[in-house]
Amino acid sequence: MIYKTARDWQAAPDKRVLFFGMSGLGKTHLANLLRAEGHWFHYSVDYRIGTAYMGEHISDNLKQQAMQVPFLAELLKSDSIYIGSNITFDNLAPLSTYLGKPGNPDLGGLSFTEYMRRQDLHRRAEVNALLDTPHFIRRAHDLYGYSNFVCDTGGSICEVVEPDDPRDEVLKTLSTNTLMVWIEGSEDHTDELIRRFDRAPKPMYYQPRIMRQLWDDFKRERGVTAADVVPDDFIRFAYARAIRHRVPLYAGMARNWGITVQASDVATVRDAGDVTELVAAALESRRQTA
């Protein structure tokens, strides 16, 4: 780790930290608090994915939908209108909408083959966006004059790395350039995330092996064919099972490459100073238990 002790972290003139964990436990909240302080550069991996690496795919998908409307099709073909996504740090809906959901096409579902193709595009984009972190650290400093840097990762980071492999390119790159901090939730947090997802299901990325197994399990348990799958029913089913598969992966990342803070403590943080103290306390805790 680039900071061995709480004192190293607190005294560092150029603090560089990365938060990872389940979506909804506070990664972006912490990053926003640091950015609001005024001396931190906020690098959003999901935003980078949706703009630099998936932006053209997202725009083409929107245009494909518009081409089905004759009025819009004529305007598009004559370059009379522009259609694109308005993705932001706080609104990543264009990216999740592009990923889509497999199932009945009459209900907005994709064929499973097309769904997996888009999943693979996301995997490659996420790896590239994570590996871009050192470039943005340099860019933040050289172009904008920021010494402090926070990387806000997506919940699927654990799906594209091998936590127990000391040669993993992504984890080696991230740990060499940032202090990696896992926001660990409790079982109650997990249950609440599942309830929240049930109310507003959204597409997510999972490892191909996991996704294929979930797809087969769902069809078998429900006794349906691919064409009969209700897309929202499937992604609710997938999330409730796959979210627990992620916990040991996050834990391995923290054990081998970083430190851990509790989601319950994150919920009490109110400003950049609190974030700094939260990280310092986690470093001290790791030192005492090493």
C-alpha cells in the first residue's frame, strides 16, 4: 500500500484514495464530499466507461431506436437532428439502459446472445477505465493543479479482477497508485440493497460464468423458455443471488490490496475532514492487527 500508517496518510501532501464496494453503500458520497472540499480531483470510473469507452455504443443504440420512428428517421438521415446521451457523474442511466435486460422482446428484453455481447463490451471498458487511473492522477496534477485524487469505482470492479492473484494487472496498477478502501456492508445492508433493487431494478455487469448459470437456473426454476422470460423478473433474480457472490471478492481485494471501512461509519461522515479521519482509523486498525 502507498500509505503504511495513519501518520503517512495524514502527512501526505498528495493523498490518493480509491473506494470500492457494493453500489449504494457510499462510494460516490465520499468522493463528492472530498470534491466539495475544493482540493480533490474526482475520477468516476463509471462515467469514464460511459463516455470514453461505451459512448458510441450508447449513442448508436439511441439512434437505432429513433430510426424505428419514420419522422425521426428522416431527420437523422439528413443530419437535421442530433441524438446522444447526457450521462453525468450522478446520472448513469444511459449506460445501464444500453446494457439492457435479457428476455421477452415484447417487454423490452434482449436476446441472451446480444445481452452477453454488451456485457463483454462493458467488461473490456471497465478494465480500460480502471487502468486509466494513473493517467488521470497525472492529468489532475499537471493540467488542473490537484494534488489530491479520489477514484470512485463501480460495484462491478470485483467481477473484472482476480483478488488472490498477485500478478493481476488492474489491482497492481490501482494499489501502486492509490490507497484502496473497501466499504464493507452488513447483512442488513445487503438485504436493504436487495429491497431497493426490487423497487427499481437496473441492468448490471456480472462475470460471464455467473450470468450464464443464473440464466439457466432462472429458466429451469420458473419453467420458461428464453422468449418468455420477463426481463425485470430475471435481473431481480440475478441481483439477489449475485450480490452475495461479490462479498468474498471484495474481501479478498481488501485483504490483499487495501483496507476496510464499515458502511455504518461511512453513513456518519459529513465532510472531507471526516473522510480523512475515517481512512486514517482504518489504516491504524490494519496496522494493529497485522
